[in-house]
Amino acid sequence: MLDSLKKVDEKIYNVVLNETKRQRDGVEMIASENFVSPAVMETMGTTLTNKYSEGYPKKRYYSGNEFIDISEQLAIDRAKELFNAEHVNVQPHAGSQANAEAFFSILNIKDKILAMDLAHGGHLTHGSPVNFSGKQYAFFHYGVDPETGRIDMDDVRKRAKIIKPKLLLSGFSAYPRELDFKEFQDIAEEVGAYHMCDIAHIAGLCATGIHENPVPIADIITTTTHKTLRGPRGAMIMSKELDRVKPKSKKSLARKIDSAVFPGMQGGPLDHVIAAKAVAFKEALQPDFKLYIEQVVKNAKALAESFHDLGATMVSGGTDNHLILLDVDESFGIRGKKAETVLDEVNIFTNKNMVPNDRGTPYDPCGIRLGTPAITTRGMKESEMQQIAKWYVETLKNPDDAAVKSKVKQEVLEFIKEFPLYPDLEY
Ligand code: DSN
């Protein structure tokens, strides 16, 4: 395996080897990362990467797509079954593209969107001024209540009534609590707006019913496929067939979305990745996947309890889903950037993250975000969460103590051997 790569390009060969070792030897706590199955990984390294397939199954601009059509249709059908979706487009290359395409399908430049503030858990594509979204659309934001750390739906409704957005956006990249999608939909309907949910983080929870599934509720739902859904790096857009806000328009909402993806924003789809999405959706339809997601949430709760017992401050005091936001500035007197760096030194991977009303900057915020999807894939359960929380606290309390960091790293390296990653991979 990898013999050709080794012969052609030793530098990249070594990158692959080193990265595989890094993944094997670390405790992966980045809430948006996961480990795909060998079947998903194999599918991405196949001849399907060679094909051009602009268009959709049975309506392509190039010949020779009879097998690609089967793969894309399987991905669509399985995603529909998984999420109870009326319409699915599996071609978006990434979450940001999916969001851009969703906006492009129903909005004009400068239209108003009401979304979650980035500093309170929203995403770059939810209107950050440095992102295309903030530059092209008129964004307004809601945040979390400073006391509870939770979204106050009365406040969302009040803002929606004043702002009258064309799109109400729910979803997040760093919010540890459940969302009330029905309430968001009611508010959108009250103000004549579309409701779009970005479920990139909680897609696996929604697919298994561990979190309310917004797909039968909202107008448009975007998600990445590589986070809790545990598929290949990529995204998809789900929607209602009909356009609720503009019922008389000639095109259905489903057609508007398909046109926005191709030819609106993308060219050739990544057929090898779409096939891998189909494989991942098949895996997610199995009963084992629900058990996996249940464990992800149990682990996050156990981790939050341990942090609580160790006196660390979490945004909203805990979690309902797969992620936790630790205020490391308040808990340990260090900023997120340094926390991320010192944890990296002990082979615990985590990311700096803003917390509501952050006293720092996006590059050096007061918090870190951590999650349990990847470590749960490796087989860890509640009992391991106590140990992980202890390592966090020990390292963050002693960020400049080389002896402590060396001790924790050795413990991590011993511990991680119990949870082999890709044991059958020949590299
Ligand atoms: N980078 C992703 C995350 O970590 O949440 C969102 O785009």
C-alpha cells in the first residue's frame, strides 16, 4: 500500500505516514473532526476521482456517467432516508460552499439574514465581516443570554420582528445546547422569512433522533458530512421540494438549490467523495450508528461532569450535545491560543474558540472548544472521560512546567495504545 506514492513523491509519502502516526498517538478532541471507516477511506482513493460529471444523475454534460449516476443516486436516496428529506443535493464540496449555495438559491445581494453571532457560537459563513457572507448580505445577529449561555428564543423573535429578515438562520459551530428548530420555524413563518438550519456539527445527532431532526421542519438544511456524520470531507444541502415563501415562483425550492450548486457555483462534482458519502450514509443507517451517537453524547456529558468537579468554567455550565466550551481564561488564567498550544504539546488536540462576550480576539480568545465524536469512534467511554478532563486541567494549570507536560504526554501515549486506530491499515 502506498508503494507508488513512495516511489513518485517521498515527501508526500512521509507526510501521510507522519499524519497517520499523529492521529494514532493523539487524543483528538476537536469537536468537528472524526475518523472515517476504512470503507469510506477506500472509496475516496478510487478511479471515481477521474470522472467529469457536471449536471445531475441522468442529466449530465459528459458521456460515460452510467456508473457515477448510480453512486450519486444512492447517496441522494440514502440521505433522504437518513434525514427524512424531500430533496437532497450531495454535490457541495464543503460546508462553506453549501451555505453560499443555499443563500444564492433564494437571496439577492444585500438581502437581510438573521443568524447567530460568531462570538456566541455562530460560523464564519453566518455573516462574519471577513467572509463572503458578511460582505454580500446584510447580516444581523442574535446571541446567547449572558446569564444562562443559552439562546433566548423570545429575543430571537423580537429581533426577527424588528429586522424582518428574508432568511432566519439557525445552527452553529460552537454551541453546547439543544436548538428549538420548531420555534425557529414558527418565527420565520411569522415574519415571512425562509428558515435555514446549518446542522454541520449535529448532523449525526439529528439523523439518529438524539437531537430533534430539523429536516422535516425547516425550508433548507445544510450540513457537512465529515463531523458527527462520520463521512468524507464534504457537504450537502437538503430542502423542501416546494418554495413556501414564494409558492407562485416558476421554480420549486429544490430546483433553485440544484441550479445554485450547478451551474451557479460549482463545476464538476467530486465523484469519489460523493460515492464515499453514499457509503457513509449506508453506515449511518445501521443500528450501530445510533449507539455510537448515544455514546458521543454520554461521553460529552461525562466529560462536562468531570470538568465541573475539577472547578473548570464551561459556557452554559455543561452540554446537551457532543461539544463543550471551556472558558480557560476564567478557569486557569490563560488564553485560548496558549491553551491550544500546550495541549498540542501533550498530544491532546483541541481548538481555541471565542466564548460569549469574549475579552480576547478571534485569534487569541478566552476559550477552547472540545468534543467527543473522534474519541468515541476510537472506542472510549465515560470512564476514560475523567482521565481526559484531569489531563486538561493538569496541563492548563501548569502551562510552562516542562516536567508536568512530559509526564502527561507519556501517560497519553500509554493510554492511547488501548484504542488502536486503523489497525489493519498497512501504513
Ligand atoms: N471548521 C469547522 C468547525 O470546526 O466547526 C466549521 O467550519
